[in-house]
Amino acid sequence: MTMNDNERRPSNFIRQIIDRDLAEGRHDRVVTRFPPEPNGYLHIGHAKSICLNFGIAEDYEGVCTLRFDDTNPEKESPEYVASIKRDVAWLGYRWAGEPRFASDYFDRLYECAREMIRKGVAYVDSQSPEQIRETRGSFTEPGRNSPFRDRSVEENLELFEKMRAGEFDEGEAVLRAKIDMAAPNLNLRDPVLYRIRKVHHHNTGDKWCIYPMYDFTHPISDAIEGVTHSLCTLEFEANRPLYDWVLDQLEDLPARPRQYEFARLNLGNTITSKRKLQQLVELGHVDGWDDPRMPTISGLRRRGYTPASLRRFSEMVGVSRENSLVDVSMLESAIRDDLNRTAPRAMCVLRPLKLIIDNWPQDHEEQLEAPVHPQDESLGTRRVAMTREVWIDREDFREEANKKFKRLVLGKEVRLRYGYVIRADEVVRDEAGEVVAVHCTYDPETLGRNPEDRKVKGVIHWVSARYGVSCQVRLYDRLCTVARPEAAEEGGSFLDYLNPESLRVLDDCVVEEGLAGAEAESRYQFEREGYFCVDRDSTAERPVFNLTVGLRDTAKPE
Ligand code: ATP
Ligand code: MG
């Protein structure tokens, strides 16, 4: 609450609730949490939730905990735990204390369950899973009470202890809340609190063979951590009465958190479901969870996104209770704005065509000076070697063209960026008739100034053939061909909408010499091409660059 107005992030309905709670003296400080299940890598939707929870803690000088919601041991793993910690830290957030695990609270949760049994608000049900499902009723029909609903407290305590001791098989018994089988909200029809799973847990090993359900675990974990505002997505709105009910049954909890729901982020032309992203990885459609086409935080990172751009994007999409689909161009504009300001410039020729400057002496070299950033002089200058032979992009040369083509045309002039004006004199063809080189002449009077007698409008980028470094460039495009691949499924699969051109690899690119050995994750603007990031597949001899985003938004509306 000490932030200046201009440092503050935009307000939203959740911040208004917090402002009110603080004004009414309901809390001394704000405590939020980010509660991922470690069953996959985090994606851009989680980034929104992270920025919301940690952003609020920062702005209100409160704290945010990181809690792994690890109550489904079959699907969870330490690999996912490690990746989630890495991603949150990379986004620039610090969780309060050590990361927590719902499994840290299994003893406490077990005691809470016993407390509920003693109070007569929980019972062990011995119906089969099918019977439980069948007696649950529907939106139009009430459910039916289990024949085991009125077991005595003693019997329930004993049976629950037997569940824990492994004396029943999976599916033979569950612990249920005793609420109301006729409740209009299906979540309140005696929801299951504990089930038997005889599987190894990544944290607790084989200590437990009963595991608590999300709706029971979550509110109690929040209370244990002193969470004041428990923020989740709208799907959980109907679970809120159960969240409150659980907390209302227990006497000794240190805090009384409240749940608030906001709309999840849906991003166009991609998938934001961990399960489906996992399918892409397992079926080999992408090169792992951090493939630069993936909307995962690690994929976006490898693609060249910065933490600042993802935080900015989260702010741009805002927080509301209205479900909507956000166009990828918004994400792209966030990174473009960031990199436009910060990325050093470099020249890289993606589809090389050789120019031979006939009047340039064979071994003559000049070191030309170029700014690292056109608007930021503090970044200094770089040197690029000019030699007799240089590469330019094939698309920057035509044998014939009209006036709109402001690049190199046979018989005409163009400027080599930061260098001289040259004229194309003659093409060299291979046996197939394709142009493989262009003989040119340069005008030594034109370095840094325009020839007085003739107008040269075009400027093209280039790289010295002697000093340029051979590299690979990976051009990425949207993962899916339609805006809503999941909605489009209808019997088919989102896999039917994967973009076959989401990756094009260019193997013969040449980048200016200064980028040899550039470190993985360094980001550059390749002048006239776009923003690129050094991939971790790079070697000292051969850098690999990933296209982050083009210079302009060229997306065609669907
Ligand atoms: P998924 O559907 O991808 O498996 P999830 O909700 O099961 O997501 P969790 O690990 O449970 O994943 O999510 C951790 C937190 O992130 C939760 O509070 C959840 O509400 C939030 N979250 C997940 N997806 C989104 C999204 N698309 N937009 C905003 N918040 C999200
Ligand atoms: Mg979940």
C-alpha cells in the first residue's frame, strides 16, 4: 500500500476486494498462493495466475507462497516440481519461505478428517465407485443417501483407520463428507474427501495409501498457510460452497481464507491444457515441453520471450470474470515492444546469395562501424568487416523489378547497410539457370553519405563472405491453424489442427562475425528480419537462432 500510483498495476475486481478488506481491517497483510499440480510444465495461463498472485503480494507488501498441490501421486513427478520452481523464479518472483507441498500437510489433513468424523460430518462409505456415481443424481434429480451414511462415529473412526492401514483395496471404501444428497449444487452431495490409492508418492513414498481430494486439501492448506485471498479460475466457482463448508467444520485452523474466481486465459491458435500439451510431447509432435512452439513458460523462454514481456502481457489481458479468447498478436506485441527497446541489432542473411564486388581489391578489408542499437547510444557500436565478397538475401535481388522494389536490381544501385552504395552488373548462373552470384561495383565515395548526382533509396543487409558465421535459423509459426483448436474438436481431435508449417529450418544462413559464440538465450534483432534468440542447441562453431517474432504484425486475420 506504499506504492505510488504510477507504480501500481492496473486495478481489477480482485484488487478492489483486497482494498476493501484492508480498509475494513479484516487482515494485517495480504497472503496469496500459487498452487500448481506438478503434473506437467507451466503454460501461459499459469503465467497469468502467477503474475496475479505474486503481483498482488508485491504491490500490497504481502507474501505469496508456492504450494504444490500433489494429491494425485500417479501423475506427479519431481521433474515437474523442478520445472515449476525454475519457471516461477525465471518470471522474477520469489515465493515466501520454502516451497510447500500439500503432501507436507498429510498428517494434519488426516487429523482434520478425523475431526470431521468425530463431529458426525464425515463417514466411510463402502459402496462401490459405480454405486456412488449412480446415486449421485443429476442436475434435475436429487441423489440418494448411501446405506452406510449413518454409521456411528466409532465405526467410522475405525474404518478410516483401516483405510489408512491398507486393510482395504482401492475402491472398497472412501471417506465422504456428510452434507446433503439433495443439494442443488452437486459438489455438496456428500463429496469424497479421501480415497485409497496404493501408489508411491514422489514426496511421501509409501507412507500413505489414502490420499485426500482437492476440495478437502485446498482450503485446509490455504488456512495452514494463512492465505487471505485464494484466487482460482472460474471453473471452481461451484466448488466455493464446499471450500467454505470444509473450513466451517474445523475448529483450530490458523486463518479463514476466502476463495475468489477469475476468468482463465485462453490464447488463440494454441492449447492451454497440460494434458493435451503432454500429448504433443509424448506423440513427438514437438521437441519436448520447451519446444519454442509450445505455450509453456519454458517454451516461450526458449523462443526468446523475456520475463518482462510475459508480465506485461499478463497485465494487458487483465483480470475479469468474463471468459474470452486472447489473440496471439497481443502476446507478440508485448515481446516486440520489449525487444525493440532492448535487443542489440545484428545482420543475418537467411537465404544467401553471393555478391562479388569486382572493383574492391582482392585482400582489402574495412571495418565498418554500426550502432548496436539505433535509439540507445549507450549500447555503443559494433564492427562489421567489409570484404570483396559478401552475402545478401536472395529476396533482396531481382534481375528486373518495378520502382516499388527498393532493393538490388540488375543495372541499378542500392546501399549496403552501414557501408557503400553498390551497383549490380552481371549475374552468374548455375547449370539449371539459377542465379548463384552477382558481380557488382561499389562507389568508394559513398561511405556514410549519399551520392549527389543520383538518388539511392534502398538499403539492404549483408554479411562478409570471409568473416560471416554459418548458422541455422529456425522459423516458427503458430502451433495450430485455427483460433480455437479445442472447440473445433467435435469428435475429431485438436491434433487435426496442428500447423504443419509451425517450424521451418534454414540451414545455410550467415550471421555477422560478432555473434560467433553468442550465449544461449541472448536475443537480437536481425535487421530487416525480426527478433531472434540463441538456442541451446548452438555450438561454438555453429550458432542456432530461433525466430521469436517478426518485426511487424503480419498475421492475416482468420
Ligand atoms: P491445466 O488445465 O492446464 O491442467 P490446471 O488448472 O489443472 O491447468 P494447476 O496446476 O492446477 O493447473 O493450476 C495452478 C493454478 O493456475 C490454478 O490456480 C489455476 O486456476 C491456474 N490456472 C491454470 N490454467 C490457467 C489459465 N489458463 N488461466 C489462468 N489461470 C490458470
Ligand atoms: Mg488443476
